[in-house]
Amino acid sequence: MAEETPTAPSTESSTEPSTEIVEAGKVSKWLTENGFEHDVLEPDHLGIEVIKVEREFLLPFCTALYSYGFNQLQFQCGYDTGPGGDLVSVYHLIKIADNVNQSEELRLKVFLPRDDARVPSVYWIWKGADWQERETYDMYGIVYEGHPSLKRLLMPEDWVGWPLRKDYISPDFYELQDAY
């Protein structure tokens, strides 16, 4: 019987979605073993594990991950997938070990519909989320429920709209006050 040789993937562009299977990482396997349902996304360009979490389960996930050793929130940010698409709240967690080579990183993503962009605040787990969640709220309009002081950080309090949303329309003029 002839042995089959693997063929190189086609370079032709396809309109069909990718059906590539993404292998679960170490943390994802631990979460699954402990009953936390989630979706595994493709690792980033550095090989960091990325997990998609539903907003209803974000706090139980984060509490479990904190107990597992992810004791530092390196950053929290948001992004817009495009006009009419979802807004995404991203959390980059680090499990700091005594040996730097044994430290682990993990990224959580919560996809939110733009007409109901709200998610629980992780401030009560990682205090470093304070200003980061405020900035994401100010630029994208994602509401972090339970945040102790969710208000504008970069824009004036009376600013209308969310400047980093891809469907944001800039005002025709800007009024400069106290510029000098």
C-alpha cells in the first residue's frame, strides 16, 4: 500500500471560515477539568493562550484563575471588531512564579454586543483594573458593572459618544477651553 504524503495547504483564498482545530492549552485544560465551560481561541503571535469567556461567567472564571495563581492583571483593554460587530473586553493575566521561566500568561476575551456592552468589573479581584476599566469605558462605552467609580477618564464628562468605536462620527468642531 502506498504511503500518503502530506500536501501543502492551498494558497488560494477561500470565502469559507477556517475549520482549523485549536488545541487547548494548559490553563484551558485545567478550567475544563474543574467544570468551567469556555471556548479556546487561537494563541497570539507569542504563543500566549487565549480563552473566550461569556460575560455571565467572567467573575467565577477570574476568581478561579486568581486561586490557580494568576495574581497579576498586566492589562485590561477593549477593542471594536467593526461597525455593527461586537466590542471586546480583554484581560491579560500573569501567574508570577519564583523562577521567571516558570511564569505563565493568559488572555481572556469577553465579546459583547454593541447595544448591550456591559460586563462585571474585575476591580474587586485585581485592583489594577481600576483606571484600565475606566479608560475602556471612556473610549468604547463598555460598562463595567460594580466598578467603584466608573466615569470618564480622558474625555470631558459631557462628551457624547465613544471615540474609539469604529462607527463613531467626530463632531464638526471642537471647543477649546482654557487652552492657554
